[in-house]
Amino acid sequence: MDSGHFTPGTGEHAVAITRVAERQWHAVADDRVVGRGDSSRRPDGRIFLSIDAWHCAAFDQLADAMLADLPKPLHTLVDEADLDLTSHWERVGFTTRRREWEYLVPTDPRVTGLGSVLPPPGVTIVTVGEAEEGPLRKLDRVIRDEVEATVGWQEMPAEVLPRPDGVTLLDPSKYAVAAQSGEYVGLVRLAPVTRQPRIGLIAVRSDHHRRGIAQALLAHVLGSLHRCGIETASAEVNESNGAATALFEGVGARRTSSNLELVLR
């Protein structure tokens, strides 16, 4: 693709910015790539940016080029402990929109206190990988519609896998579900990440809230992991999601880090 921008400079930080593909930009100095920028559109429509640059001048010039080319609002995700990267984004106009806590979740029922937790009367738990695909997809769609009608899917974890148009559930084998009267009413997604599985989502249909179904799903999944010899799982929770925070902290999960979603409107 043709060069879309050139930002003059002096000395070692004279940088040329080239848009090399639809979603990629390069910063070049002295015939070397000294920075790369990428954009990606999430399933909910948000555009997320990332920049990896050798020095501040390359970062700023990549950011200027990308912001000029792309429609706002624009988003990025940073580790809150990375103060340098956070300040780079803030310098070009981004502000904090929300925080996600990263949790380390124990699996031992002697630690979690979930050893005696059972599903509510009439509710059964279908273990990970054994849910029927049709009813699971129906539940996933209902829950997503409920989220979108209330807080909005943009308030859910920002790390969302790309999905083909109209497909919201790619791998049914990663889910355990709660069932009642022949219908699925709650789900938990477990990503089998090497050495430390990740709890990606726990959700219950709104007409079945406050019955202990989410806790029963968590007890089932964590107990299964413990029996397999896995001591901890990870999870991420929006800081403003009080119910999810209480659920995880109530079983002894501890915060290990936090990510910030920044936005430029």
C-alpha cells in the first residue's frame, strides 16, 4: 500500500509513517522499521489500537497517522502497571473509560468454601463439553441480548475473540451449563489455557438471577479443575460489576493485576 503519511524530523528520530495494509502502519527511520501500529474491530463495533514503537517520536507519529485515518471513538487496552505506555496514549488524547481486574482463582474446595454448594432445586449442571449445541446457542443469544439491553456489551471484558457475522459462540465444548425444565438457564465458559485455565464468562438468564446458579456453576467448574490437579484458574472482571467481584472474592480469588480500557472520543 502507498505511503499515507510522512512526518519530518531531525537526527535519529526522523520517521516516515507508511500505511502498509488496511489495519497496519509502519514507522521507518534509516530504512529500519522502528514501530508498528495495528487496528482491529471487535464484534461489538469498537475499534481497538495497538502500537509497538522503539521510541516516543515513533509512537507519537504512528498515533497521529492512525488517528487521522480512523473514525472515532477509538480504544486501546493497556496493563495499568505499564505507566510509560499509559502515558503515551494519554499524551495523544486517550482517557480511561474502565478498569478490568485480573484474578487468580483457587480451585481447592477447602479454600473456596464451595465443596458443599449444590444447584438450586430443579437445576442440574451439565459438565464442560457435554452441553447440546442448539440450546446452548439459544441461551448465549438470550444472554447477549439481555446484556446489550442493560449495561451494553461494551461493558463486558474487552478481550473478545473475533467472530464471523452472526455467530456468537464458536466452540460449544468450552461451556458448562445450568439446566432446568429442559432449558439452559446459565453458562460458564472455560478456556483451556496451558497450565492455568481461564474463566471467560459466567452468566445466568435474568429471570433466574439470585438463586445461586452462578455460584453452583463456579463450584462445578472449579471442583472439576481441582480433581484434575489444577490449583488455580484466572478470570477478569469489570471493576463496576459488583456481583461478579463479590462472586470471585467470596471464593478467595485475589487480584493480580489490572487492565485499563482507554478511549479517544
